Amino acid sequence: MRIRKGDTVYVLSGQYKGKTGKVLHVDTKKETAVVEGINMKKRHQRPTQKNPKGGILTIEAPIHLSNIALYSSTLGGPTKVCSATIQDAGKSVKVRICRKTGEQI
């Protein structure tokens, strides 16, 4: 999986095309991610003990992984990612690398 929780991503298609946000949750089975401030949906909430008034809540809905890409701050846009294995203190560690700039993510 190239996109992980906490990454900053760029939206490639849909209503929120061109916007960036932080990944809050990734579902590997459904291949979706919940991105902060992206794909906002209204949800009608019945009154409960936690929320006695109820009402309409605005929450983030999942977006498919094919519609987002990792955001590179140096490029100022989306980037493709490859993985490489590096030696760190005698241990081999798998890291993600930006294909255009070659920097470690």
C-alpha cells in the first residue's frame, strides 16, 4: 500500500479535484481512504445520550485510492512513489521514494 495514515494526498478526480488533505484512515480491503476535509457528506443523526439534540452532521466519506496521489511539497503537486530497501544500522529498511525527485518520503 503506497498511501498510509498521516500522509498528505492530492485529489486527482471528482468534486474535490486539485485539493490536498491529510489521510485519517485507510481501508485496505475496500481500497479506500478517509481524507480530512475531502468528500464531505451530510449525515442525519438521531438524538442519543451523547448527542441529545441530534441534527445533521457533516462528516468525511471514503474516497477510492485510485482518485488520490501522494503530495510532494517540493514539487507542489502529486507524485508517483516507488519503494527501495536501504541499510540502516545493519538492518534493511523498506522506504518510499518520490520517483521525480528521488527523495525519501
